[in-house]
Amino acid sequence: AALHLSLAALGIKHDDEVIVPSFTFIATANAAAYLGAKPVFVDIKRDTLCIDAESIKKKISGNTKAIIPVHMYGHPCDMDEINKIAEKNRLFVVEDAAEAIGATYKGKKVGSLSDIGCLSFHSSKIIRTGEGGMCLTNSKELGERLKLLRSQGKVKANELKGDDFIEKRYYHDLLGFNYRMTDLQAAIGIAQMKKIDENIQARRKIASLYDHEFKKYDICSVEKNRDTEPVYWVYPLIFKSRKMKLTVGRELVKRKIPFLPFFWPCHKQPFYNKKENLPVTESIAERGFSVPCNSMITEQEAVELANIIGNVVKNA
């Protein structure tokens, strides 16, 4: 909903093109499709799993209106390079920070580095309200338009004067949506925000343990850029082959240990089914999955999980 609102507020319309990484949850691409726009899929960088700036440059056309970089698995994109491309080509930038609340890029919080930043509070995310999200913007004009679109395009009662207050409290300036978060969800989220630093530090501690343990078995993950402080929504693992991924996955299923497969590339989803040459996306997607990396995992559990996976790899 936040992504959809953002593109709507920016005036994205039918036949416009919006550049998105194919390696993302499908909601990123669908936000453009809802408006009749065309998602244009680009590749990712092998080391960070985030959108590749060079791939963006190759896909810009006269119809391109926006870029949606995704801070994948809590790791920030190279926003300076993306914003430079956008400025040169007069494009909007909408950050998909669904997995990255609290992460920083060059000391600044992700979600604040573009025209609009989008957060998710789904029950699997770092701040959890069950469902819901948030749009962030430094533009007062965009902020007001987002609020209007979120609430069926209905004018605010406290802005009506005189007879308008009597007559026009059900007056709608434009076609909007019913995208309001409930007060109960918001209260749950506010309570969790008070503990977000503690939450993020716990995730970083577990990620550091994983780094140390998985290196023993030559199992790769995402490389941390010196300009960023990721938040580790989950901890991605990249195996040397699809066969190895499946072997490890079967062992985890047998032991009832939770994990998440990498996103199926958007360009290969039945709804889009695009013939694209995105070699990094396709290679990474078939060779990896992610394991939990949150404040509920103990250090002992993290070490044990790494050893289970590592021993499967070693003995395969």
C-alpha cells in the first residue's frame, strides 16, 4: 500500500516505466502495475544483493519516470549513485525500505534518502503491527498528497471553514484509497519503536556470530559496505550450487528449522514472464535462502544452526 500510494502521489500513470530490481518481493513491481505503469526489471550486485546502478542506466528510456531501489534483507543500496542517476535523468526515487527500518547509509537513515521512503510493519518485519506500513518524505506537498490519497481523497474536516464545515465533510478532491492503519496497530508499533535500538543491536550481534561461523565452512553471505550499517532483517546464505541449497534445505525441513527461500525473480513470475538477461539475479535466486536473525535467537542457537548447515555442506 505504501509503495502504491507513493507512485500515485508522484503522478505515475498508464504506460510510464518504473525501474525495479527483479530480485525483490513482488509487491515492489506490483505497485507500478496497479497504476497501469510498466515495471522494468534490472539486475542486482553480487556482493550486496541490492540494485545495480549500471543495470539501471541500461534500462532508462523516454518513458522512465521512477526508480525503486530495495534495501535488500536490511542492507542499504548505494543511494548516492542511484540519486545521481535519477537527478541526471529527472526521475523520482522511491526507497523500498520494507526490510530495513533503522539501517543507515553514510550516517543517514534509509527511507529518508529519496523523494519517498516506504516501510513495512508486517508481522515478519523488524517493527511488527501485523500489517501496515509507512511513507516517509521530506516534501510537505508530497506528504499532504499522500495523506489525501490514503483516506479516499477526503478533505480534512479541520481545514474546512464557515459553511464548508457544515456541508463538505464528505467532500473528496480526488480518487483515493482506504489505506489507513488502525489506531490499535499504530499503538503496537509505537510501543515497539521504543525498543528498536535494542532490537537492532541484538540482530547485529547474531549476524556477527553467523559471519564468524559460516566462514569456517566457506558459505557466503552479503558483504557489508563500509558506508552502511545494515539491520539484518534475515541472514542470507549463498551456496555454491542449487543442488547444495536443496540438500541443506531438505535437512532443515527434516529438523523443522525455519528458513526463507530467496525471492523468485519478478521477471520469471507467471504474471510478468519477461525474457530478460539478468544473470546475477537468476544465479543468486537459485542458490540461496535466508535464516532467522532476530532478538529471539540465542547465541548458542545461532552457533548450532551454523554448525548444522556447515556440516551438511562439508559432508555433501
